[in-house]
Amino acid sequence: MSSFGFVYNLCMSIVEEILKELSSGRTIRYKGVSTNLFGIPKFKDYSKRSLRSSVDRLVKNEMIQKELNGFILTANGRKYLKKKEDSLKSFFKIDKNLDKNLLVMFDIPNIKKAEREWFRFHLKKFGFILIQKSVWVGPAPLPKDFLEYLKEIKLEKCIKTFKLAKSYKK
């Protein structure tokens, strides 16, 4: 499975971490829990209660299932991970010192929260600065592959861009 990169690690929740571990194909387990080479559980930063409720929710949603030697990832779990991986694609940085002459406004619905956070992260990475909650200004143009990917994940209608006559000065 491909690495999800830096962006994925910033946005990863305990549920995603559990699914990622189960999908990695590692066979080092202790009492049904993935461990590192030293036998230390991977989820030591989470309380037992939080881990237990997350595992219960994953079983209930048929994303994982219990087997004799631990848990395995189901087709639903693989589908969820694939969707997460696709929605968090990473793009290269652009020169932040360029004139800030592109205004970006967006209204991405709550059901696409992960995509919205991903979009904000990339705006920052591209050298954009926040003017208001969903209004950013930065260097033009946005990378072509980035714009194509926005269409692919069906965000292009949620985002408007405007070329400024003069560069924005803070």
C-alpha cells in the first residue's frame, strides 16, 4: 500500500490509524493488537476506552472483523482507506514569494470536511494567506494538476478564483 504522506499523518484519526495498521499486512501481534518489533502496542498514545470504542465502532460498521488471532480489514475497510488516500493527495509547493494576485473563495460542505481541511492545507503550502474564513489570497496560478484533481474529487463547483488587478499587500 502506498504511503499516505505528511498530509495524511496530520489529519489521521484513531479510526484511520487502526485501519491503516490492519491493511499494512504486518503479522507481529500480541493478544490481537499490532505491535512494533519490541512488542509495544502501536496505539499506546490512546486510552484503552478510546481504542475499545473505536474498535467496536469499526466492527459495527463492518470495516474490520474479529478472527482467532486478532482483527482483519474487510472490503468496507479497504474501500474507506482508498477513499481517504484519494482525498488526501499531495502536491508540490510553489514559490511563496510570488505576488499575491489570486483570490480564492470556497464553500465546501461539512460532508466533505476532510477534503476541506486538505484544501486549506494546500493553500497554505502554496503560499496563500487567510483573509476571512473561506477567503484566501496568494500567488497565481494554482498548479494545473491541482485544479484537475479538484474536478476529480468534485470540489470545482465549491471554489471560485478571481485574478486581482493589483497584488495584495498585507
